[in-house]
Amino acid sequence: MTKEEILDKLEDLILKAHKSGDKYDFIDEAYDLTDEIEEHENNHDFVEPILKLIEKSPNIDFGGPGPLGSFIEQHYKKGYEDILVDSLNRKPTEYTIHLLHRLMNDKTNSKRNEYLNILKSIAGNQNLGKEITENAKEILTYFT
């Protein structure tokens, strides 16, 4: 499958899960698609479009970390972190905040202070939903 076909299928699965209210309508089939993604030579090129799909669907439970997070996290220390920060600056979601929390669990990560500042910004942003700001506050409390 092409990159576009895979991303379209992921989007269809997200819509299916949204309509049914059952996260497994997404998660179960998405594992097969992430296997397909991993076979692509430049699979790092999927990280940003996947995060943009997540931004467009903030109310979907993608798992913890689930198929998308498991795939994305394979690119840790290969540029994924900066792409995640860009996503959080565009439109933070509970899921992307969860991914940031997982990055911060690495005590050797030199950008932990930058990530704390991002969480502070999200926690203090009155324009974001209550769930988003509360989630950021909980993680801040955990790390401070």
C-alpha cells in the first residue's frame, strides 16, 4: 500500500471508532496498518501525518500507547520528539500529552525542561478544553 492509502485507511478506522464509540474498531485493525507502515523504507515519514490525524480526532482512545504510539515511539531519538512538540504547539490532545509524558520518563532526555515548559503552557491555556489542561496539570504535578 502507498503512504496515502495507509493514511486514508487509518482515517477511516478513526471515523469508524468515533461512530461506534468502540476504540477497538480502530485499535485492532490499526495494528495491521502499522505493520504495513513499518515495511516502508522511509517509515519515519509517517510520524507527522499520524500526529496530524490524532490532532483531528482528539476524542478517540488510541490506546496506551496502542498501535500508533508504539510505531511512533520507535523513532525516539530519531527526530520524533521535535515532531511531537510541533504537534503539541499546534493542537495538544490528551493522547499527545500522554506521549510527551512518556518522553519525560527518560531521565536522560536533555529536553525535559523544555517539555515541562510546554506542559505549563498547555496547563495555563484557558482556550483549551478542561480535560487537556487538567491532564497537563496532573503530569506537571507528577514531575515537580
